[in-house]
Amino acid sequence: MRTMLQVTDSADAGARLAKWIYVAVAYAALAFSVTWSLVQRELTPSPGLTAALAGGTAVWLLLFGFWWPTWPEHRVWAVAAFAGLLAFCCALIWSSQAFTAFVWVGYPFAFAVFPARWAVFAVTANAFGTFVVQRDAMTQSSPYSMILAIAIPVIFAGWYAGVESERRKKAITELTDANARLANAMAENAGLHAQLLVQAREAGVLDERQRMAREIHDTLAQELAAMIRQLQAADRVRDQPEQWQHHMDQVQMLARRSLSEARRSVQALRPAPLERSRLPDAIAEMAQAWSQTSGVSLSVDTNGTPVPMITGIEVALFRVAQEALANVAKHAGASRAGITLSYLDDVVLLDVRDDGAGFVVSAQSPGESSGYGLETMRQRLLGVGGTLEIESGPGEGTAIGASVPAIRAEGDR
């Protein structure tokens, strides 16, 4: 804004300077003509009248400078100001042929005051008026005055035409260069756009692969592992029909659930428990089914007031709880486990703990994890701005803590 004001102020200062340059040039031409009329008295029949007209012209030029008209805001004043100047020019050259050295000032004033299409009429009026006034004195005029009367308008018109031609050539050159730069920029942008499209397509493919990998690991892989454990348990109780049938019923339930989750993963839908209920109820439902399948005692607690969160956060917490319980079943050898879901003002916390074998967490570097499951948890939580913390030790059980921002679902206040 400051730069724009400075540019505007500079333009205004340039305009003020330019108008006084026009006035100064007119005063110089007037002074030269007055001096010429005094030197060659034969050109001035009525010196007193000529002096009065010259004085009036000087005053008019001063007023012209102070109230310089701008087109089209002050078009009436512009016409009046130029008409007054033309009248003084005609009167001066009628009173003395020496003022042929002055009347040409009407040409630059015409181009300065009027736009180009109207300046042509003003120039024509200036030339026609001054020459008509001189028609009776043509034969008595000095050859120098005739040369000035004819040459000065021609010279000025040629100069102005040259300036306009150079200006237009410069403008055309600048426009050509700008068009060339624009064409190059458009070509470069087209290349960048094509590159971005390729990168976006590749990123989309990679994201979809990662999503499918997480979904397969969190659903099909876990259910298949549970089915294998049930089949192994059924194989050990072949001679006990009731126990064998119980394990086979579990296998059938896991198979149906795996098929349903596979279809939902392909369609990128929310987990089935989240479609039917809120997050605490969905985790409790999933945990109860896990406890029946694994045989591990499990408690589920909720602290705070449950509120609906955006889909990404609820899915991430649900999958983390699901993966943590799967790890308990596969690796911990625990007899008890617990899940606590806590709703705070700005975060939602999920804690999954067990009394199993545990492992050495310090042996892992910050960027690594003890298996694909923990890394999947980290990636899911990272995708929603969350974090994952693991506390464990040999023989001390394991505690997994997830923290995500409490971003409520749209419409819930």
C-alpha cells in the first residue's frame, strides 16, 4: 500500500511539473514575440493594443496553469480554456505579425489538454484560426514570419508523430516480450501440472495400497490368526464333541466376520461396529467378541463424557484397540487385559494393558517397532495427528497408550 501511494504521489508530482513546463514554454514564446514586435515596429501597427493583448495572454496562461483542466472530468473548462487561448492567439497575430512565433503554442496545449481524437480538432482550429486572421496581411508579412507560421506547426506535428510512433513501438515490443514470457510460463506450468498429476496419481496409488495393507492386517490377518488358533484348539479336543463343536462355531463366526470386514475394506467403509454404535460401545462389542475367542479376561472402562468424533479419529482408535488386543492374544500369553477410553477437553486417550510376558521396548529405535502391528498403529495415529506410547518389560506386561486430538464430528457441539 505504501509503495502504491508513493507511485501515485510521484505521478501527481510529474503531472504538476509537466503543466508548468508547458506554461513556461508559452511564456518564453510570448516574450520572444513581444521583443520581436518592439524590434521590428513595422510589424505592429498599434503597439498599445498589442501590449494589452500580450498582458491579457500572460494572465490567461497563468490561470491556465493554476486550473489545468483534466479530461473528461473538466471537459467544459478544457474547451473554454483552450478557446480562450486560441482567441488571444488570433488577436495577437491580428495586431502584429511578430506573434507568428507565439501562436504555435496552441498545438502542444491541444495535445496536453485533450485526448488524441479531440486534439486533432483543437489543432485544426488553432491552425485555421491563425491563418484566417493573417489572410489580409499575407502579402505584407515578413518572410520569416511566414516560415515560422508554416514550419513550426509542421515541425511540431512531425515531432509528436515521431514520439507517438516510438511510444507505440516500445509498447508493442514490451507486449511481445510479455506475451513470450507468458507463453513460456504457460508451457512451464503445463509441464508442472502434468508432473503434479503424475505425482498425485502415484501418491493416490501408494495411499490406497497402504490403506489396503492396514485393513488386511487389522481384519483378515487377525481373524485368520484367530481361526487358526481355534482350529488348533479343536484338534486337541477331538474326543470331546461339545468342546470341539464350540471351537468350530467360533471358526464359523470368525470366517463370516472376516468376509464382512473384507467387503467393507474394499469399499473403504467404517468398521461394522462403528456403523451401528458410538466408539465406546463399538470397542466394548469388539472386546467382548475378542475375549470369548481368546479366553482372556477383559475389562472395558470409559472416562469422561463420550462425544462423537470425526470418522478418521474413531476408526483410528478402534483399529488401534483391535490391533493391541490381537497382539495380546498372539504374543503376550496374558490372563487379564483392560481397555480404558478417556474423553478429555482437547484429547481422547486410549489405553490397552495386559499382564503378559512383555518385551524390551528400549531395544527398538524411535522409528522402529516390534512388528508390523505396532508400526501400523503408529501410522494410523500419525494420520490423524495422534501419538503412540509403549511401556513394557520382560515379565511386566505391556501398556499401549494412544492420544489423538478431540475433533468433534460436524454438528456436534
